[in-house]
Amino acid sequence: MSERGETEVHPSAVVEPGAQLGQGCQVGPFCHVGPDAKLGDGVILKSHVVISGDTEVGEDSTLFPFACIGEIPQDLKFRGEKTRLVIGARNRIREHVTMNTGTEGGGGITRVGDDGLFMAGCHVAHDVQVGNRVIIVNNAALAGHCLIEDDVIIGGLSGVHQWVRIGQGAIIGAVTMVTNDVIPHGLVQAPRGELDGLNLVGLKRRGVARSDITALRAAFQMLAQGEGSFQERARRLGDETESDYVRQIVNFITAGSDRSFLTPGSI
């Protein structure tokens, strides 16, 4: 017997032929695991969990009752093409969470990183790419094709518009609609999301050096009040800074995007 113990499937659960269950999985009452699903070692399905489609769930993840994972996209252009959902390790996926597979037009895969917390009722749409250690709070929704980088927190009842990028370490306040890209370590709040500063609490919790935080504050002021366009200010920052954190913001701004940016002070 392995250290994880034997895989256990409740008599009322349905695990279809073809499904792959790793060592030590627990499939609780009234769960349904489809034929193309793959559960890593130690995955726990509490009860009434549905895993459908070509879906992979990483090891030691826990899914709570009524989570619906791997269903087809909510996209009228979807025509039944073969697409996937890949979820990393050690995620906690709470009650009534929905995550959809990708679409052919979006690359064919929805991907979720490791160590995330997806609270009750939140939604991850088709072709979304979610990084590691991301927290999506109750009833928040990510529309199709979004990119959510590592260490992002999205507050409850918030919505993120399709194609939006949210940079590493950013935080989105509750009840916020995000319609444009958010720079790394940004703080966004208000009903129609506004870039209202930096996520200083998150930076301090991660032990970022004071010199880097000071450089980030100066960079934010330059982006808000410097001469030229937002892109021009960012390029100047790239030429002047020695901080890797500031350079991360510069690279994010100067990279290709399908949306415009939330800018400091709604400039």
C-alpha cells in the first residue's frame, strides 16, 4: 500500500470507463467523473462534483460539493471541437465553482496553475490562463481569454472582461468591473475599476525589499504624472530603473495586448 492509501470511490459515484484516478484519490457521494478526466494522486472530490471533458486535475487538489469542472465553453462560436482544461496541484476549488475547457479560436486549452484558492461560486471561462497562488473570491468571474499572473487576488463579486491581463501580485477590490489591463502589483477598486495605487500590503507580505517598494512608488508616480503617453513613460522607466520589480511593470506595459490599460488616476 502506498503512503497515500488506496483510492476510494463511493458506491453512489459514477466513474466512467476511461477515467484515470491516481493513488489515494477519494471520490465522494454522487460525484460524476467523465471518461476523459484524469485525477492526480491524492485528489479529493467531496460530493456531487462533476468532472467532465478532457480535464486534468493536479495532485492533492480538493474539490467541494457542486463544483462543475471541464464543461464546454459558454461561447456561441464553440462547435464541439476537442479542447482541454488543465488544473495544477494543490488547488482548493470550493462549492459551485465552474471552470470550462478552451475553444479552438483561443488556443484550445484553459489552464490553472498550482496552489490556488477558488472560492464559492466563482467562474473561470474558456481559454483563461491562471498562474500560481491565485485567489478568486466568492462569485467573481473571469471572462474568456483572460491572463491572470501569479499571486493575484480578485475580490468577491468582481468581473474581469475578456482578453484582460492582470499582472503578477495585483489585487482587485470587491465588486469591481475590470475592463482593461492591470499592471503588476497594482491596486484596483471602484465599481468601474480604477488603478488606485500599488498592492503595498501584498508586497510587504512577500518580503519585497524596501528599496524595491520605494522604486515601485516612484515608478507609479512617473506613470501617473510624467510627460508623454502612458507607453512613453513606461519606456523611459525601462531605460532608467535598476529595479527588477519596476522592469516587470515596464515589460508588462510594452508587451502586446488586446486591451488598453488602467492608468494611475484614470488619466
